Amino acid sequence: MEFTVEPDRSNGSGVCIADADVAALSDDELVERMAALGRERSRVEAMLAETAGELHRRDGGRATAAMMRERLHVSSRQAIADTELAASLGPFPATMEAWRAGQITAGHARVIARVAADPDHADEAALLEMARGYPVDMFARMTRHYMKPGTSSQERNRQHENRWASLVQDPDGSWRLSAYFDADNGKRVSVAFNAMVRTYRNGVAVNGIDRYSKDTLQHRRADALANLITGEGPHRRPKTTLLLIADYDTVARELHNLRYDDGLPVAADQIAKLAANANILPAVFNADGDPLWLGRAQRDASLGQRIALAARDGGCANCAAPAEGGEPHHIEWFSRGGRTDIDNLALLCERCHHLIHDDGWQLHSDDSQLTLRPPTQPMTQPRSRSGTRHRAGHNSHSHSHTPPDRNPVLRT
């Protein structure tokens, strides 16, 4: 069955994506189909939001959320969140239009509705231009810089008032844990959690757990969380450091623009509390202190380099995951002669790090913005139903196609 993307002439907009035998498609065709389906999903989600928004205007949010839960069989929490998003987009028709056109996703629309609601930052056109060019996680990180320290305390208080945690047991006896924290407490939790995850990742033969274990990232994260909450497990709770960054005015001899490593300003009512227990480190390192250029003398990044990377990259350079869970990556691999210098290092989360070393993705710089791109020569020949590929110009024969093993320890 052929794969086609055709104009939808029934209403003059969108596309009609024909059914296809996806097992027979090449990699390029699968990627093209995925992109088309993604745009169509955004279009349908936008239409649903428009409908929910009109119901919200007529009947109120509570009735609309209850109706969504009843008719769409979604959870109460999702129904409420979707209803609130639909109502919040009323003042932003351009965002709704871009969403309906498949130019942005529901995640982009949610971020725009939150940021543009602030009268000081209600530049919908500028936000839309930014949203069209970046994935949601990077876009969300970039918009954090719109927040002002003077107004963030009110937002943090709102977040704190809406905090919640849920521990639910499934019918099979397993458990699901989820929670919502304000920005400040969430940052502390993230730092402690990722420190425990690193302990599991880097631990060597501690009670049967070693760094060459076949456990996946998700396994280690689950084990680390249980160990952190209960205090029972192979590791003690690690000491943690909350990294705060400020600009120093050498003329006034004052610190300004206090922020976390992801660029989010520290709320005004938190500054005195955090400063009371802070160790102040200079963000400029020299050869007499902690050098940022180590050359080939050592492979692992130093503490100073890790701090500088967190301050510079603000999290994973590709997907914006928190800096406390990141790993320094040699842009020019150390195993290929690369140097352990700050300008040859980038902060990546474990998942993005493995994309480079296991899946052949490549790190590119575009106007100083680092992003990961797929391999330049993907395998594009179609697979047969058995999972094999056919080579053009040759008689069909099969060979095993399996993904590479994940490196238990990355060697860059």
C-alpha cells in the first residue's frame, strides 16, 4: 500500500494522510510520515481546544472539564488542564491560528498563553516566531528569561499554593508516583534526585550495582528515587549543591540578576534565605585556581568546568534537561584527540549523550546554539516485513538489523 499525503479538499485546510504499510517504508518515508502526522495531530488538537474554549465560554470551566472527561474518557486532571488551556488562548488568536496550521504544538501554545498573559511580555508575534523554530523544551527554557525577579515571587506563591503529590496503587499492585512543586522546591528536589542518579550511574560494585550494569536509565532513576525517599538502599543520600548565578557589578560592588543555572530568576523573597547558607564561588577561573583548559592532561571535566558548563549551557545543550542531570561531552571526542577544554565541552543529558555515541547523531552549532541532528547518511532502503532491508540493484537477501548496544560507560 502506498504512502501519500494529499490535500484535504473537504474543508480547504490540512492534509489527508492515507493508510500505509509502515513496515515497507524507508527511513526517510517514515520520518516524512511522522512529520505529516504530527502536523495533523496539532491541527486536530487545536480544533478540540477551540471547541472546548467555546463550551467554557457558554457553560463554565467545571462543566466543560466534566464533559471532556465523560465523552473523551480522559483523566480529570487532563480534562481540567485542557479546558484551562482552551480558555487561556482566547486573547491570542494568532497562536490558535498557528496551532491549527500545524506550525506549533499544544505545548508551544501552553507556554505562549502563560508568558504572554503578563502585560509586560505580551508580544505574541515575537513568541510565535520563536516557537516555530524550536522544540517545546528549548522554547520553554528561552521564555524563562522573560520573567522578572520583581514579579516572580507572586508566580512562585501561586505555584506553591497549587503543590500536590500523588501515590496511587494500580490493580496489579504496582505503584505510580507523581507530584507538582513550585520552582524553588522543585529545583531542590531535582538537584537531590539527579545527584542520587549519578551515584547509581557511577557507583562501582556496591551491593551488586556497578557502572557496567545493563540497567537502563529508567531503571536507575527508579532505584535512585526509592533509595532517596526511603533512605534504604546501597547508597547514602548524597550531599547536594544548589548552583545560583549572579552578575557582579565591579563599580557598585554589588551582585545583580540572581538566577538558577537554567536562567530562571530567584524569587525576591528567596534571595536572603538562600544567600545565608551560600558559598560564593567566582565564575571566572584561572590557571592558579581551577583551570578551564586541561588539554589532554585528563579526560574527565573538573568541578570548575562542570560549574562553568551549567552556567553557560543552562542544562542539556540539546533538550534543556536540568543541568544537575547532565554529563560533560567532548565535542571533538577525547578518543579522537579532543581536548578537555571548556570550549570543546558541552553539557548533555544521558539520553542525548547516548544519541551521539550509540545512534550516530551529530552535534552542530548554529549561531552558538548547539543542537543534535540525525546521522547524515541514514539507512533509507525499505525493510521487508521480517525487518530486513533490500539493497537496490541486488537480489533480495536478508541480514539482521539490530540497534547498537548502549554504552554502559560513555568513552568520548
